[in-house]
Amino acid sequence: MIRELRLLWQDSWGRWLALWLPLMLLGCLWWIFSGALVRELPIGLVDLDHSALSRQLARDLDASPSLHLSADYASVEEGSRALRGGEIYALVVMPLHLERDARLGTAPRITAWSNSQFVLIAKVVNAALAQVVGTLNGQVGLLAALAQGRALPGAMGQALPLTSQVTALYNLNSSYAQFMLGALFPAVWQILLTLYGLNALSREDRLQLPWCQGGVWRPLLRKFALHTLIGWGWGVAWSLALFHLLGYPQQGNPLWLALGLALASGGCVAIGMVYYAALRDAARAISLAGSLTAPGLAFMGITFPTMAMEPFARFWRALLPLSHYADLQVAVANHGMGLATIWPQLVMMSAFWLLLLLVKRRYDQEAAC
């Protein structure tokens, strides 16, 4: 192990991978999402009615914490150009005779355009618009019922016959940082660990060191153990940052998370080792390993539900230790589950360690030749 540590410290690329690159990446991700909540998204308005009701709706839109009414446009064409040019994220159009039709009860239509390619922004904008318009509908209905002579309780029941309350169970503040960092940190961590395993073997060939002349198994295990421990340390560090420093909720036993991190760490290092052992070319091995691990965020089942994936996507997902760890993290941190629930994920992550047998066999065949 002392030899492995010395070689790692003398290798500038390996030292960068093990020390500075993880710290830089994790700090950069935290800085990017430090805002946590999406606020003050600029939108545009085309008011063709210029009535008291349309002005009230414009004030309500600007008062929404998620929206900021940044510009008024004289025509739909002018607003559309601004939307396509990226100056605003949504364009709201209030039709002619909005107030008159609302008083007559003919249900005038307020039109809003947004770019749904920005998934998060479109979701926030649509939710805020629906909330503002729904609130205004309730106010108009309440005033109409009061004008008909109804008492306040009856008027409220007529204006809002059904109300809803939606409560997020595991993300009470709808924090985008909590949602994304819990997935992005493991995704970046998986790529780094794969590079750890790959670099541990390519370093020996690059320096032309006879590391396996006395047998492959013991020196291979030393390399595997060292880099797995380094990766596990970084995994524990970002878990502590998420659940303690940033205060994200953790319902279950943190020891199960630590065990899952250890098993996933070894699985990722083993994947990197098997890629290099099979190709013996660092550039090609990095390229192929990256093609496997880089889409990990999309396949881990956080940003897109696993049950909605096609069979090939679910197959790709099963090839990634990160995916099984993500299931374990959600089960433990959010649901407070124990061993009776998470043991399948522990078994799947442990299975990746068997890839070391393929690495040993590959080097044994070379030695025999």
C-alpha cells in the first residue's frame, strides 16, 4: 500500500484526480445551484384589453415570487421575437374584451407561450401562471357571487367549489438544489471513480513497472483497495455536506448510506480496471468508459422515472453502480428504509466487484503468453 501511495503521489494526473479535481467539481456544482430556488424569471406581456382586470392580472403576475414582468409589448409579433431571442422565458397575451367577457361569464382565454425545452423553467412558469390565473378566477367569481346577494361563505363556495392542497413530502421548499445536487454529486463521483481504476493500471504500463511478476491477485487488490477507499472518502464527504452542512433531510440510518457508498465505490473502480485491462490503451479505455458512465444522470431514475424508460434504457441503467446506489439513497434518506428493503441494491453493487476476476484473468493470460 505504501508503494501504491507513493506512485499515486508521484503521478501528477493521479494526484489531480484523487485530490483537487473532486474538490473543484463538487465546489463548482454547489456554487452553480447555491441559489436553490428559482425566482424572478423574466416574462413578457401583451395587453390588448387595457382594462382594470388586465392590469390587476399584470400586477399579480409581477407579484408572483417565481415571475418578473420585465417587458410590455405592443403586439404578439414583437413579444414572440423577444421569446425566441431568449430575452424572456414566457409571453402572456391578454385578449381584447377580457374584462367584458369575464363579467358576462363567457370564459375569455388568456394565452401564454413558453419554451418547454427548458424543462425546469417551463414547469415553474406554467405552475406560477396557473396559480395566478386560478387565484384571479376565484376573486372574480367571489365578487360576482357577492353582487348577486349571497353571503360570504356561500359566495366563496360558489366561486371555489373545490380547492386543493399539494404538499411535497421530501422537498418541502421545492428546492432545485436539493433535487439536483443529490443526483449530480453521485453522477460526477461515478465518472471520477471509473477514472481512478483505469489510471491505477495504466500508470504501471506508462512507467513500465513490473508490478505483477510475482502474481496478479495481491497487487491488484492493493490498487483496488486504495482507490476504493479514496473514492469512498469523497462519497462520505459529499454526503456529509448534503445532509449535515446543507441540512437536507435524512430519515434513515446513515450507516446504510456509508455501506452503499463503499460498495458503489468499489464497483466503479472495478469498471475502470476492466476497461483498461481489456484494451490496454488509456485513450480508448477512457472514451469507452465515458460513454458508459457519462449518461448516468439520465439513467439513474431521479430526473426521469425508471418505470417510464424503454427496456434498453433500463438495461443500460442496470450496468451502472450509480443507479443502484441512487435507489438505495432514496430509500434510506427519504423513506427511512432498512436492510429488509435495500438488500437487493447492496447485492447488485457487490456484483460489480466480481469484475476484478476478469481483470486478473486478462493479466494471467498475458503472463502465460
